Amino acid sequence: MAINILAIGGSTRPGSSSEQALRVAGRGAEGAGAKVTYITGRDLMFPIYDTETPDRSDNAKKFLEAVAAADGLIISTPGYHGGMSGMIKNALDYIEDLREGPRVYLDGMAVGCISVAYGWQATATTLLQIRVVAHALRAWPTPLGATINASITKFSADGTTDDEGARSNLETVGRQVEQFATWSRK
Ligand SMILES: Cc1cc2nc3c(=O)[nH]c(=O)nc-3n(C[C@H](O)[C@H](O)[C@H](O)COP(=O)(O)O)c2cc1C
């Protein structure tokens, strides 16, 4: 059975560069044989994670079901003020609801991490933050993370880029998630 990878990310802007980067990584995983499902952009715009009620929006429930069913995860966030966007962090906060699930949080899961910002400094600090959060959720960030400087790397409407280095890094992140998930399934 194919490895099931959930790819989440993007900004509130339809067709954002962080969403395009996610899709390049997703294609890398598909090329390695994985089945990739996407939850992107405004579909990740959940109410602030609320510890005082078990009520969750339909979109948040779908997100949690998809996370619980996934063998691996790819996360792509824009760099906002040196860290991941509030929308992506809030979505990741919802994984708290999986604390008592069959798999605690993201225990043992491979996570590919992608940061997209308009300067190198924020790409680096944001990538580190995704990795730290993935560790806190008991996941295994893949050896390669991708940093995309959107002032240099441009994506066309069809989601491709002429930046061969960026494309190769993103596809490698996707492939590494597939590879690790395959190993950990054995
Ligand atoms: C609220 C906000 C804060 C941002 N902060 C930074 C920053 O600290 N450093 C940086 O390089 N880019 C910063 N940016 C630019 C984004 O990282 C950049 O637009 C990137 O391409 C991701 O946006 P997109 O996925 O919507 O295309 C910021 C953008 C916004 C909207």
C-alpha cells in the first residue's frame, strides 16, 4: 500500500509561494510512490485553538482526521517576523487533540519542513522553528529541510520554478518523508 503523506501549508493568499513550494515537495513524494493529500491556505484557517472546549470546526476536524491517518507530513510555512505564521502554528496546536489517540501526537512520524520568506535570515529561523515544533510533537524532521527565498525563487502559475536548486531541495524533502515512512512501516 502506498505511503500516505499529508501536505499542509501556505499563507492566506491563494496560490502563495509557500503553497507552491509545498506542492513541489509533494510531487517529489509522489515521484517516490507516495499518495499525497493537501490541506492548504485558507482551509487551515481555524479558530484559535481553544483548551476550554472540545468543540472543533468542520475544517479542524477534517484536518485532525487527515493527520491521524497520515504516515508522514510535509509542512510549509511563510516566514512571518522570523517565525512560522500564526495560521500554521495554530493548526499545529490542534494536534494537541491527538494526545490520547492511538498515535500520541506525531509520534515516530517523518516530517518534511519548508520555510519560505523574503530574506535568508527568516528562512533559516523559521525552518528551525518548524523543526523544534515537530520534535515537541515527537516527530522526526527529515535530514534535509528546504529554505526558499521568495525574493529569488519564483513560481509560475502552474506551480513550477526555474530555480533548479530550490526544486531539487523541495523534491528531496518530499522523497525523504516517503523514504522514512516506508522504513518505519516495516
Ligand atoms: C506579517 C508578515 C511578516 C513577514 N515577515 C517577514 C520576515 O520577518 N522576514 C522575511 O524575510 N519575510 C517576511 N515576510 C514576507 C513573507 O515571508 C513572504 O511574503 C514569503 O514569500 C511568503 O509569503 P507567501 O507564502 O504568502 O507567498 C512577512 C510577510 C508578512 C505578511
